[in-house]
Amino acid sequence: MKNILILKNVFILTLFFLFMLTFRVYGLAITYATLTISGDDEFYAYINGNLVFETESISGNNWSNIYNINIKNFLPQCGDYVLAINYYDTAANVMSVTYKLTVTMDNGQTLTIYSDGNEKQIANGNYHSGTQTYPSGWNTLGFNDSSWTGPLYVCDSDRQTYNSIADPYFASGWVPFLSLYPNRNTEYGASALLREYFSIPCPPVTITKTINKTTFYLNETITYCFDYHNDDFASVTFNLWDTIPAVTDYIGCNGGCGVQTYGSNVVVSWTINVAANASGSVCFWVRAARYPFLFFYPDIYLCRRDFFIDLLKDMY
């Protein structure tokens, strides 16, 4: 019986590592993200390869429409992104696109990109003749667009104000048009691919979670610690929390943590302020108090009985 008890204790360790080494940090969160765009005549728009909007399936004279698209769900985390647009002519030998992408973070910081001539762009065959070509991965972040050297022309809103994006952000009051061709005039059915990079700022704090031992038994104390470092040039305040393992009991913490209970979950949390280029650490302690749920269900235990018997045979 002693050998079986030790086997169960070791099994607790495995479950701890599988389910409990997680935590969260509050950093910059996106509160608002909109792509305002108009394409002459049609367009497809992607964020990191994911289609966010297209006009071809919409009936009507789409070249004169301005669309406001909520893209918040396409920006799930901080980091690098690419806006990729396939725009093309279907009538009147005119091809252009005008857009503005605005992202606002919960700290009030705003990111803005727009059609300004600094994009990567290339001709993409002809819509009417069916010769449009789409290089594999052309709309994804990792695509190599170093060979995209097609000319870019930024056009004033001029006479086409009725399908321009009016915006006081710009000195002219209008978001510029962008085209592969002077004055937006092109061959009937021409098509182009466009890419523009942007980045969502990441929280400047890096955090590492550690545990004080790799094996333990019932009633032993386990210590979890979070080591953090602020890489920014300014101080940062953030929230950090962790849920203690269900088979443990909370003992205590340092660093002025708070403890809340949500149903059967016990959550330890801190509000931390760290100076520029500074580090710190907070810890909490729990006691290994009970076995995982597996051993409280006889049917499950019986299903695994042969496994334990075979394992004990191997030990001896």
C-alpha cells in the first residue's frame, strides 16, 4: 500500500504541470479598430491572410461606396500585421483605392495608417480576361514582397469627392487615392495587389513564472513566483493574477496581493507598478492538500487499475 500511495503522490505532480502553469498580464488592449475603405471598382481586403471584407458579392454600383469595417476581432494580440488589398477595374478604365485604418488602445494611444504611396504593390493581371494571378501567401505576413516594385501614384481627391473619404486628419480634408497608374487611368479590367505593414504595440513588461520544486508530496508547501522586467523608458502599471491549483490550499503571498474566490476557484492577484528598466518579483504559497479528482471516481480508478498494477510490476 505504501508503494501505491507514493505513486499517487507523484501523479499529483503531473497534473499540476499540465493545468496550472498559466497566468495573465494586462497590457495595451484594443478598444476600437476600423478600416474605412473605398475601391474603384471592386476590392478584397485581408488582415494577415484573413478576409475582412469584399465587395464583389455586394450588388450595386460599389465603386462609389465607402465602407467602415470593424476589424477589432482580426487583431487578437499585439505584434506585426499586414493589410493586403486586391483591387481591380471592372468598368470605365479607372482603378484606385483609398483607405484609412485606425486602431485605438485603452491607454488612449492611436495607430493610423492610410493610402500614402509607401505601400508594396504589384500588377495582378486582368479581371476580365481571367489572368489575375495570386502568388501563394501574398496576403500573409510572412510573404516576401521584396520584388514588388510597381510604381505608386497618390492622387488628390479632385473631382471624385463623392467617393473619397472625407477626414480632417489630412490637410486637404480627404484621404488620398492610391493607384498603380497616373490619374488612376488604366486598361479595362486591370488588377493590382497591395501590402502595407503595421504593428500593434506590445506591453513592455516581460514576465516569467517559476515553481520551487519538481517533485512534492501531500501537505508539502509549493512556491510559485513571477519575475518581471520593464523594458520601457517609462514606468508601467499592470495587473497580474493566477488561479491556484484545485488540489491545493492557499497559504499566503508577498507583494501585497489580493485573494478572491470565484466559485471553487481561488485567484491571487497583484497591481504592480514598475519603474523604467527595472525588475521585481512576487510569490505565493500553496499546500498540496488532496489528490486529483481521478482518484475520487471508482469507475475511472477501476478502468486504470491494470495500468497501476503493470507499473508496480515494472518497479519490482
